Amino acid sequence: MIRLTVCLGILFCAPAMLAQRPGAPSLNQAEQADAKSQRDMPPPLNQRGPIDVVKLKRDADELASLAQSVPPEIDQTSKGLLPKDLTEKLKRIEKLAKQLRSQISQ
């Protein structure tokens, strides 16, 4: 019976004694340390500025007009004629598509 009483006393007193240890950091100190580490951390490198809607619209309009001009020129290639600016148009379409994709995926 005495052993049971001693064991129960230790079981219930141990958490209270551990909480009062002067060397153990409190929850408040842990929160302060976490907040300080977040303040000291530099911002992510992949943050970009706001999207330029005017440039986005202008690029999209140019892409649409270039894309509409390609099918008639492709029809000319089936007749044996190769428009000299077709490859440049296709390169410009590809470049605009990449720019638009990168601007939108910010």
C-alpha cells in the first residue's frame, strides 16, 4: 500500500516539478524564438511583381493575330510556295506563348 502511494505521488508530482524547472523554455519563449526566426528569414526568391495587364493583353492580341495568319500561309506551302516570313511568325508565336505562360504563372 505504501509503495502504491509513493508511486502515485511521484506520478502526479513529476509533471508539476518538471514544469517549474528554471532551465526549461516556456511556450512563450518558443513562440518568440519562432517569430524571430521568421523575421530574420529572407523573402523567397521567386516572388515577382504585379502582372502588367496591359502588356499581357497586347501580347495576347498579337499572338491571336499571328496565329490566325498562319493557316493561309500553310495552304500556300501545299501549293509549293513557302512564305519567307512564316518561320519568323512561328518563332514569334512560340516566344509570345512562353512569355504569356510565364507572366500568368507568377
